[in-house]
Amino acid sequence: MFSIPEQFSNATKANFEAQFAIFSTLTNKAFEGVEKFVDLNLTAAKASLEETSAATKQLLSAKDPQEFFSLAAAQAQPNAEKTIAYGRHLATIATSTGAEFSKAAETQIAETNRKVISLVDEVSKNAPAGSENAVALFKSAIGNANAGYEQFTKTAKQAVESFETNVSSAVNQFSAAAAKAAPAKK
């Protein structure tokens, strides 16, 4: 049978290990998101450079100002579509990284809560007579903290969903505006 100080020492060690695990997991998720973002930007920059070079050559080959302006107007719609696609891809990266971040944190926090509750149960078995009220109060505090965390998680998920909806709406509105503007230039 473990003594109470030894149980708390083991719990402290386990808590430290859990904190390190969550930090490592969240750091890895953050780096994965940054890596995707950098990859997207490098791909977009490379494509943009190639397309700009081709477009410049095409514009410089124009025989008169009317052809020049006609070519320039023809390039506006594809550029707007590429900008919209970039925005969607960026929003997807942000959303998926946030979801992975949240999932990893929830998993680690649930495991830590399980360990804390197990420790409290074990310590309460060995608690001196008359300490039942203190143990009950402590368990109640843990329950309230868990309820608060669950509410926070629910609110955070709603905020992420709202952000996704707003980004999608903005991109759709921009797409519609760009589509309407393109035929007007012809």
C-alpha cells in the first residue's frame, strides 16, 4: 500500500509527464500546420511567378493597345479564381489544424482528468476518518472544473464553426462578385 505523500509524488510525476505529452503533441500539430501553410505559399509563389512571366510575354506581344487591354481583361477572371482557391485552401489548413489541435488537447486533458480522479479515489480510501466532507468537496471541485472545461470546449467548437461559416460565406460572395464583374469587362 502506498502512503499518501508517495501517491502525490507519483501523481505529480504523472502530471508532469502528461503536461509534457500535451505540449509535445500540440507543438507537433502546430508545426504540421505551419508546414502546410509554407508549402501552400511556396506552391502559390512558384505558380504565380510562372503565370506572371507567361502573362507578361503575352501582353508584350500585343500588336496594339486594344489587344493589350483585351488580354489584360481576359487574365482578370483566372487571377480572381486563383485568389479564391488560395483563400479556400488557407481556410482549410487553418480549420483542419485547429481541429487537430483541439482533438489532441481534448485527448490529453481527458487522460489527465482520469488520472486525477483515480488519485482522488485512491487517496480518499486511505483518508483519515472525518475527512469525508473534504474529499467530497474536492471531488465536487474537480467535477465543476470538468464541467467548465466541457463548456469551454463546446464554446470553442461553436466559434470555429462560426468562423468556417463566415469564411465560406465571404469566399462565396467574392466568387459571385468576381463572376459578375468578369462578363461586364468583355
